[in-house]
Amino acid sequence: MPARSMRAGLALLALALLLWFGADRWVATTDVPPLALETSVEVLAASGQLLRAFTVADGRWRLALASERVDPGYLAMLIGYEDRRFFEHRGVDPLALARALWQAVSSGRRVSGGSTLTMQVARLLEDGSTGSWTGKLRQIRLALALERVLSKDEILSLYLHHAPMGGNLEGVRAGALAWFGKEPGRLTEAEAALLVALPQAPSLRSPDLHPEGARVARDRVLTRSAAVGVISADAARAALREALPSVRRPFPAHAPHVADRLRSVEPERQVHRTTIDAQLQAALEELAADALRDLPPQATLALLVVELESGSIRASVGSADYTSDARRGFVDMTQALRSPGSTLKPLVYGLAFSDGIAHPETLLNDRPASYAGYAPRNFDHTFRGPVSAREALHASLNLPVVELTHALGPARLMAALRQAGIQAEVPGDTPGLAVSLGGVGMSLEGLVQLYAGIARGGEALALSLVEGAAQPRARLVTPAAAWHLGAILAGTPRSARLPDWPLAFKTGTSHGHRDALALGFDGAFAVGVWAGRADGAPVPGMYGAEVAAPLLFETFARLGERPAALPPAPPGTLIASSAELPAPLRQFGTRLVQTEDAPRLTFPPDGAALAPLAGGILTRVERGRAPFTWFANGAPVLLASHEREARLDLEGPGFVTLAVVDAEGRSARVQVELR
């Protein structure tokens, strides 16, 4: 044996014995490095599954891991192979050091280092050397100091987080995800053995670069584990035949835009728990990526799925290719303000139904009209004359919806959106009639929130991306109006290639073919699809019905075998033909201008809280021309009344939108609370 090795070994043993039998002050004055762990920021699905993780400051993958989430078989194999007396010694194992020295003396070379797990943790904390006796001495001193301030479980936790697993991988969890694509909670004997073997020489045992070195090291762990009784001989033989991983797997990177957004909002939070369904998210990301084949090189698309009952966002695809610079994949197109095209038209009809100035069977005039120089046209430049509101919405006609917008007032649309918590912006903050045709900036998320509100019977709900129930918002439209919209949209004509599902949906194409949209809902989910260029450039020939609608149906196909049924009509909903409607609802006026002699409700006042009285709630209207028709939440409660006072039997408690329509179709409305 070389004299130098002999001297180093004797010095190491002498120092170890000295420390073992005393040197309390030497250990007590040890400079212990910081023990706080920096771990990767994680974004989790609703199930707790990892959606995305971020590297720590030095570019390493080091993921937080509780000991109870590690396969017990791995822990037993680790301790049995590396440090059988881990729970008995105080940081240094004299027997292991003596054995290492004896092996070195008898063989003339280093066979084992005699390091305990605590000593290995000491080396990892300081990235220290193991090739010199001074380095080993420092590890011994620090190991003894660590055992004074930490429990065995805490020391084991440090090892589980810092053990090198090849490249920039640190810790058992990072190793399990990178080499096996799974969490370390359930490992095979062969997988556990590889994770035990890797930290000893990670650069020489990475299975992708050095498969033979990895196999030899893994098999040595298996053989010794069987010898000391950690695993059975049969289990060891089976594990020896198990193939090694040949490639390093990428870390999960689902919902990247969601992850970026949450991290920017709360940069100090380590774990972001979302409402995302991991399987659905992965399926829709795959769907979006496949759809890129049919889009121009610089176009992209976005998808959003919301659960109606809770308002939880179950999937959010901000772009089809997050890494593409040409497609500006880093832009989250679920949040970008773009033109909604025709997808805002259902809200106009819903407000008209709620106010009692129109019904799905009310006849509207599809003919040329000019409003102070604004002369909208239909998409196909044709006019159909008298059409029902149902037919006008089915055909997405522009002139009838502008007529209704003129009667309601464009500010009413904007107010309804704001009250529901939906962001909508117009140039100069002064809305005009063009808002109903897409002349307003809205995000895909805002549109899905709108359609979710319609699907929920007119009750808007704030969408939620993180754990915790979403808060209800103001009512968009009455329950009856919302049901009518669902029934109309479920009957929207569709191409033969789309399934005949009871799915309420609307498509839209913005001016210049910059945005192609499809929004829809069934009884359980609301879904939005957007396609276009993130930079706002036109995409000639792109239409919502041809590009976005098929993706909408494909998305619903991934939500279940068939869409959930739409709810039945709420009590009191007026379902009638045009001829059966009250006279004021049969045909909408050419342009219903609320002139000075239009009806005005003088009682009850808007916002009043009323207690029910025998005989009903007193109402009073002045001006306007009899007969009057009274509506409560869009349902008629008194027809063709020639009296200006009436007592209405209204159901409570709750909020009621009360409307009166005169013989010329002019209306007035208030909202009251019945106690």
C-alpha cells in the first residue's frame, strides 16, 4: 500500500476516534451552512397533479417532497445500502470508518468511503470534496453538528431534496419525474435502486449517457439489498431484468400561460393550486396542436372550458404552441381583448326578452336602416324582410340586432357586462350601436363568462382559476330569457359534419377576418374557442363557423360521450307562437324611440324593497297608450290591461325585474326586491 494512502488513512482514523471520544467544543463551534431549502415553484391541477414547475435560481430542478410521499421501499433500500445504522449513530459511524480503512489497507485502494447519510448531506450542503482527508474531516465535523440541531427525519429530508440525480436534477422527486415520468410515491425495485445508485456518481451513471455504468451501479444496489434482506431474492432477480430508462423525460409543462399568470400575480407563493383538470388540459393542448396543421403559419388558437356549477376553469389553452415565436405563442389569447364578432348578439336578445320588448317569436324587420349616418349591413348584403327574433339570431342577422340595440341603448349592454364583472372596452369609452356587431374589446375568458351566465339561467358568476368557490355576480338576464336563448342557440343551423347534439352555440367572425370564434354550452360546461393571429393581422378566408365551431364540438367530445342536457323551461316562461303572443309582442316597431309620451313606471320605484300584500303588489304607470302588458322576469303576468294601476301577484322573496309594454311596443322597467 502506498505510504501516502497509509498516512491519510491513519490520520483519518485518529481524527475520527478523537471526535468520537470528545471534542465537544470543536463540534459546537462548527459553522453550519444555511439549511433553508429553495425548491421549485409548482403549479398543480385540482387533483394535486403537477402541471408545471420552475427551476430554482441556479437553474436546477429541486422539487419539494415530504418523506411520507416517498415509496417506503426506496427509503429502506437507501438506508440498507448507504447507512444501515443511520438511526443509531450521531452523524459518524465508527464501524463504517474502520471498515473503510481496513479495506483500503488490505486492498491498497479505496473500496468504500465510510460516509453516513448525514456526512453525505454535509457534503451536499457545501458542495464539498470527498477526495482528500481534509474534505472528509470537514464532513465529519459538519455531520456531528447537524445531528445536534436536526432530527433524523430532517436530515433524511435534506438528502431527499439535495441528492444529485444527473445533470441539473436534484432530489428524489426530480429524479423520479425525469427518469421515470412519475412521482416517487410508488417505485419498482429497479427504479428505487437506480435512484439510490445515481447520487454516488451522477455524471458517470446517467442512464441516457452511460447506460452500462447505470446498469452496473443499479444491479449492485439490488444485489446488496437482497443480501441484507431489504428485498427478496426473487424481487431482486426480477428487477435485474428490468430495462433502464433510455432518455430523460421533460418535466410537465401544461397550462403554461396559467402558470405564468399565477406566478406573476403571487411571485412569493411556492405552490399554486388550480381548478384545472390535468387530463382535460393535456387532451385540449393536444387538440390545439393538431389543429395548427390547418391554420396559416402565423395563426394560433385558444380554448377555455368552465364548469357551470362552480365557475371553475377546468382547462385553459392560451395558444396552441407556447414556444413558437412566429405564432407569438407566449401571448395568452384567453386574456387578450379582441372583437367578439357576432358572439355578443345573444346578450342583446336576452336583454330585450328580459325587458318584455321582444320574444323569440316577435317579428323583426330585416331591412336597410340608418342611425345618424351609421348604416349597418348584413354579412351577405341581402335583406329578408320580416323575420322572427329566433330566425334573426339563427341567421346572425345584423340589422335586427342593431334595431334592438337602438331600443335598449348601447350603454345598457355595457352596463350589463360590467355588472356581471365582465371586462369590455370601447374606444373613447362611449359605446355606439356597433357594440352588438363586435365593436367592443372583450377577452375569450369574458365571453365564456357571459355564456356561462346565460347557461346558469341568467345568473353571472365570477370565474375561478384557483381553489375556492367563485362569487355570484349580478343577473345578466331573467331565467326565462336565458332559457329562450339556450333553446334558440341549441337550434342553430350547423354543417353536416357537426354532430346533432343538444348544444347551444354561437359563432362569430370579426371585421377583416381577424378573429374566428365559437362559444357554446350544455347543461354542465361552457366552452370558448378563438382562432386568429396574436398580432391582430387579418387571416383571409377564416370564419368562426368553419374554423372555431368544429373545435368547439371536438372540445365537448372530450368532456364526455355526449353533452349534458340543457335544463327545462323555468316556471312562467311564455312559450307561444307569434299569433298567440300579446299584441305588443307580435311585431317590433320600426324604431322604438322612447319619446316623451313613452310609458313610465311611477310605482314601485327602481330598487325598492317591497313586502308582499294581500291582493298583490301595487304598480302604476303614467303616459304611454293602453292596453298595457305587464311582465315579471320576462314572463307575462297581466295582459291587455286598460288600467294604469294594477295589482300583480309576484313570487318572492328575491329580485324581480318588472316591465310594462304599451300598445306601441314602448316599455319601462324597474328592478325591485320582494321580501
